[in-house]
Amino acid sequence: MKRLNSGAGSVSPPPVKRKIQSTTTSNTVASFFTPTSRKEPEKVSWKSVDQTLLVGQHGDLAQGKTRPRKIAAFDFDSTLITSVSGKKFAKDATDWKWWHGSVPGTIKRLAAEDYLVLVLSNQAGITLATGSKTSKSDQKRLSDFKDKATAVLNQLDLPVTLYAATEKDRYRKPRIGMWEELRKNYDLEAPDSIDLSNSVFVGDAGGRTGSTKGGISKDFSCSDRNFAANTGIAFRTPEEFFLGEDAKPFMRDFDPSTYVGEAAAAATDATPFLFSKSNGVEIVLCCGSPGAGKSTFYWNHLKPLGYERVNQDILKTRDRCLKVAADYVEEGKSVAVDNTNADIDTRGEWIKLSRRLDIPIRCVLFTATTKLCEHNDVVRALNGSLMNPEQRSILPKMAFTGFMSRYREPTLKEGFQEIIKTDFKFEGTEEQKAIWQQYWL
């Protein structure tokens, strides 16, 4: 297994055999019985960023002796700690213990070797919202998490900052919002301020495939491994990092790099083509999932040919879309219908309109997979004016599963003059490509 040099030691420490440390210390017991007026100030301070990122800081910001800084970052649950109860989610603030007895000693050694130690965690089960929409159970979950995290950081008793992403926004791993925030907090925004080759992120979401023979469970996701890839640092699972185990096989269920360049053109039996206007006045009906590239296709290929766009997100109802499309046709203009048009009945309304207006109707079928469409949707929503000129928000997963449940592949028997399949191929600037190729799901 590859080990990362860290001066006197390694950030891949060997396993040790000792009992799991208790989470209750004599200081904790003494503190409980100490009057509030005589207690020391809390060592952990809390703040929120954008009302979705919770930041807990133990002690002062860790100032390293050297530049560039080496970073040792860790996921929280199932990496640094686990539950005493054995439940996947802790039942309360006291339901935790170290993931392994070697964890606190290893963390302290890394800090002594001038590593910047950080905790980066997805915590979708808590909310930072305030006001009337916040329930008592929401308040308790947040309080329990802060109490548990405070206890963990107090036991380490080191300058450590914990970042917890509470929403599915740019801060949630594998997205790099937390990484960007910590770089700003620690004055590490310069390109050469972090020693990437000697930094590491440790987490349990490594995309490991599991094994029925060995009774090894499959990882729930690959988000931690993908986060490390996005930031450019090494990735280790807790077993590899704390126990010295060999790396296990893993698999990503979606890799955006496979859709850049010519690879995407071979996804189906679609053939590359230059879209042309083969009729005087016509309707071009798009069919494809949200995020399949329909709007981009319109702006890049149909708009330059003079097609007017009809979109239900803008016009709100199908009847309004049909009315506007008919008005365009009566003005002698061709129309592109930029909607999902998943089922036969929906497409049938447009075929009826084409017959009533006595004009041809063609279908452009977008073949992008559901995962690819979800990726496109998140990239678009989280990258402002650079990738999101229409300022669209992230769609719920139901938008994609709902499309697939309704989807029936269009056929010429429905009444189309032609059905043109188009596979997704990224089109954009080098800056946009660099963003698009990151892991976002």
C-alpha cells in the first residue's frame, strides 16, 4: 500500500491493539457537577455559513510551521467515531465511541507532525434553519450533534475545525464547497499553499464493492473517494489508514470523464450529425429526461436556424405551449418544443397540432442516462452564470425517476416524419469543462 511521507512518520499508521477508549472522562464528570459560574469557557465555538454549513472550531485556527501545509482530513461518522449502540445513526449525543482505539493517538501524532487536522462531514439529518419552520425534533438533532462533536473535539484537545454540510448544496461532498471554505479560513487559497502530494482524506464512502464470501458490506456511496479526487489529494478508507489493511476493490457508479470527447458518441446507436432544417415550416419535438441537454441543443443547434422555442417551464401549461406554438407557425416560423415529452399521450397532442396546421413534425430523442442527467442538473444549478444562464435550481430526484416511469420510446408510428437520436456530448469552454468533469453526485 502506498504510504504518504510526513517527515518522521507516515499518514498511513499501522494497526495497534488496545481497548477502545471510553468517551467519558473524569474531567467530563467533574464539569457536570461544577456550577456554571465556575466553569471554564467552552473550547469549541460554532458558526454557520450560508445557513447550511455548520462550522465547529476547537481552539484557535491551527497555524502551521511550514508552507505548503500538509492536510489530514477525516469524515466523522464511521471514520473517527461510531455508535456505542451499534445503530447506523446515534440515538443521542452520548451514543459514540472511537471507531478504533488507535484513532485519537494517530490524530495527535499527525498534529505533532505539523499536519492541519480537519473533519469534513455530510450531515443531512440536521438543519440550521431557524424560526417557525424549525421543529423541536430539528432543534434536538442539531443540539445532539453539536454536543457529540464537542465531546469528540474536546477529547482530542487539539486545534481542529469541523465542517458539516447540512443540505444538498455546494458544500455537500463530493462537491468542494467545504474545501473552498477551509482554504479561505486558513489562508490557503494560493495554488501552492497546500502540499497536495502529502495530504490525505479518510472516509468510509469509498465505493467499495463488498464481498459475499468475506461478508464485507458494499459501501453506500463513493462520495468520499470522489471528494478526494476533486481536491487532488490521496484517499484512504479507515481500514487502510488506521489499521494498515490493503485497499479493497471499488467502483464508481458514474464517472463524468467518460462523457468528454468522442466517448459519448458511442453510447447508443446514435450517429453524429449536423442538424439541418429539412422542411420550410415544421415542429421539432424534443424528448428526453430533465438534464439531458435539450435546452443546450436548442441554443446551439436550433436557435441559429431560426426555430422559436416553446418551453413549459416558462409558459407553465401545455395548453399555453400549444397556443404559442400555433401562433408561431401561423407567422411562418418553425417551432422547437423544449419539454421532456416522455409519454405517447403528451407527444400525441403535438402530433395532432402538426396535423391541424398541416406541417411536418420531427422528434429529437436524447439518450442520456439518468445519472448523467442528474449530474448535468447539479452542475448547472450550482455554477451560477457560468453554467446556468436561466438560474435553474437543483431538481428533486423525483423529477428523474418520474420521467423514467412515464417514458416510452417514441416511434415513427406515432406520426413523426423522422426520429433523430442524439447522445450527450459535452460542449463548452475549457473552464466549463474543468467544472463539469468534477464529481458532483
